[in-house]
Amino acid sequence: MVIMINFVYQLNCPKKRGKINDPYSNAVAERINGIIKNEFELLYFGNPSYLSLTNSQLVLRLPEVEKNDTVPEHFKKEATASVPIEDIGIIILDHKQITITQALIEALLDNNVALITCDSTHHPTGLMLPLCGNTIQNERFRAQLDATEPLKKQLWAQTISQKIKNQAAMFGSKNIDNSYLIPLYRNVKSGDTDNCEATAAAHYWGKIFNSLPTVSSFKRFREGLPPNNYLNYGYALLRATMARSIVGAGLLPTLGIFHHNRYNAYCLADDLMEPYRPYVDKVVYSIIEEKGINEDIPKEIKALLLQIPAMDVLMDGEKSPLMNATQRTAASLVKCFAGEQRKLVYPEFI
């Protein structure tokens, strides 16, 4: 589902209005485009904004436009947009001069919207999710808490096997030899006791970006040199998307099947997102091919990274947006905890 802001569309769509030469139209459109990136159920705000709630809709107002005496009044009135709360999945707040009302926050959490805040470097730093995301949450909490160690080890083995399989497919899509990874994903034992994940990671990161002419001696570290910054941003979006799906499925995002860091509130999200990571790598690889590497993340690159929740993945032979796929993965885990099935549903890399 693609959410479009009507007046943004009218100001910029040549099919509706033709080529626009009005400087006021272009100025307003440029400001609004800097505030909202419209993707699948995702809204990004990167400029001063006032966000409120009216009739179950998020209402956006632009103080820079409203307070500008050089802008005609009719354009000031047009510089307002609204989006139905039910159409929103993720919101990213990336400016210190954004004001959001308590009523809007309440409505967003009631609709299981993931609210992400960014720090002064414009990287995601906080995530707000509802405490109650499912009507039978207590029942699912109990099933999650009662899950046996053998079951969790089997689920982790499935997770790592699919992650390495997707990494191998990522290699194949870029004409990189993947013969080393294939036997690894085929031989992951319960609980990954042979640590196939780490073995695959060392091989994967040693080759994936170093195959590009603009990258040399890449090492994957969170605080490392670019394109680590691109990966961090993409993984943060993926983590928030998965955490939202987990809460919506009625599970505790803190209680993982493998990760168990006492300071990590999203251990289960970190578990289930593993097979999805190569999709982020794919986007970052394409960005480097087309745009090169930057120390910072400019708006044009950030816009490409923001497409991650909407990108197509393959599940059971059918394409679906990644955000939908994470919901299916979380739902399959619920069934595994309930004893209704023994296999998690993960995407195949395309």
C-alpha cells in the first residue's frame, strides 16, 4: 500500500497539473518533499513540523510555511496534509523542531504504529511501541514463556540456515562465488552449535562489498567506516519493522529464542530479522553502485533506504512487501509456540 499526500501529488505530478513554474508552488512542494517520504505504510519527517490528530487522521502542518509572510495565504492553507492513522505502519521523526501531540501518540500506539526518533546525527535512536498489541496477548505471552529449550534451539537453527541461504543467494545475484556458504546453510545443527552463523559472516563480509571498485578492505563494525552507516540505518528500519510485527502478533519483543542480552529490549526482533538482513545488504549494495559512498547519509540515499519496508520479498513462491512478510514470520512463531506447527516462515532471497 502506497500512501500519497494529495497536495504533494498535485504540486508535483505533471499528469495532473502539467509543468509548474509558479515559484510558490515549487517552494512549498520542495519543503514538503523534505518532510515526507511516502512509502509503504511509512512516513518520514525531516523538517520542522507540527503533527496532530483530527478525526482519526494524522494532520501535518508546516510552521516554516505558515510563518512566512512572503507566501500567499492560499498556499499556506494548502501546506497541510492528512493521513488516516489506519494506513500508517512506521513513523520516523528526524528533526529537533518537530512537535507531536499526546492525542496523536495515543492514536498511533492504539493502531500498533512504530514511532522512531533520530539523534543529532540523523540515525534512528529510539523506538516506541504499544504495550498491548493483541487481544489475546496474555495467552501468547504464556505460550512464549513456556517454550522449551529444544524448540527454541530448533527455531534458531531454522533462522540461521535461512539467513546463510539468503546470504548465498545475495552472492549469486552479484556473481560472487557462493560455494562456501551452501554447505553451511545445509548443515546447521540445533542451536547452531557449530557456530555456522559466525563462520558464514566472516566469509560473507570479507567479500560482499569488497567486490565493488569503490570499496576496499571493508569490515563490518557498527561504528566502522562507510558503508557501515548505510547498513546501520537499514538494519534499524528492519528492526523496528520486525518489532512492530512481533507486538502485533501478541508476543514479547524482549524475550528472544536466542538473543538474551539483559540490556536489550528487542531480543526477539533481533532473532527474527536475521534472514531479512541480506535484503538490506542488497539495497546498500545498489546504492553504492549507483551513488558511491558518503560519510553522512544525504537525503537522496536516505530516501532509498526508506524503501526497505516496502521492498518485495518472496514467501511461499509469492512476492509481498517486506513489512507484510515480517508479520507472517511473527505469526508463524506464534503457531510454533502454540504447538500448531514446527517451522518458521521466512522469505527466500530474490
